[in-house]
Amino acid sequence: MESIVVRSAVIYFFVFLILRMGGKRTLGEMTTFDLVLLLIISEATQQALIDDDHSITGAMLAISTLVFIDIMISLIGNKYKKVDDLINGVPLIILKDGEPYMDRLKKSRLQIEDILEAGRKFQGLENLNQIKYAVLEKDGTISIIPK
């Protein structure tokens, strides 16, 4: 049973690290490809979590371990802002006064079209000059503050 707890903890942190390396936009808007990838990851993870133990108890232990780790990380993040920033990231200004920060866009794997789409979708804006700020939020969405 203890091997299930250890496996669950290792897999949790591995999947967390991989998803964080994928960047904010990976989690912000899921494409069909992302959904397929997530399903494949979940199947591979399931095999690694319980190995040959196909009992209900083993599954419950693995699920309990994953939820416990998630709750603990959340509580630690609530108590320590630096930990929260490390785990969840921080908002990033990607455009100011109609001028995109190309280095930040490139690092975040975004395109100007993504900003324009967010401007149209949420504010009815048609061009970058109508935008005071565009912010890549912690959850991967783009917030638009019009001029």
C-alpha cells in the first residue's frame, strides 16, 4: 500500500512539472489535441499509480493521496505568496498602449492574433490601438483593458 502513496506523489509532481513547463496557454484554452493528450496522459498515469494492484482500496488510496497533495499545496500557496507565484505563476502584461511586447509573446507562445481575438471576444475591439493593456492571466486567459 505504501508504494501506491509514493507512486502517487511522484506522478503528481511529475505531471504538475510537465504541465507547468507547457506554459499558461497550455492550460488556458484546451484544443482537441490537448484533450486527446490529456486522455493519453491519464491512462499512462493510471498504470503507473497502481501497478498490479487493481483493488478498490488501491484506487481509493491513490486518489486520496493525489487530493491530499493538491490540498496541501493549495494551503501552502495560500500562506506563502512566493510559493503561490511559483506554483500558479503571475499575470504578465503582453501589450501596453497598443504595442505588443514581442519577447513576452514569443516566450508565452502567443501571437498578436490571440490578443486581437480576446479584444474582439470580450470587449468588441477591432485593433491593437484600442487596447490599453493586454494581460496574460495566471490561468492562461488574456484579459483586455480598453483605452
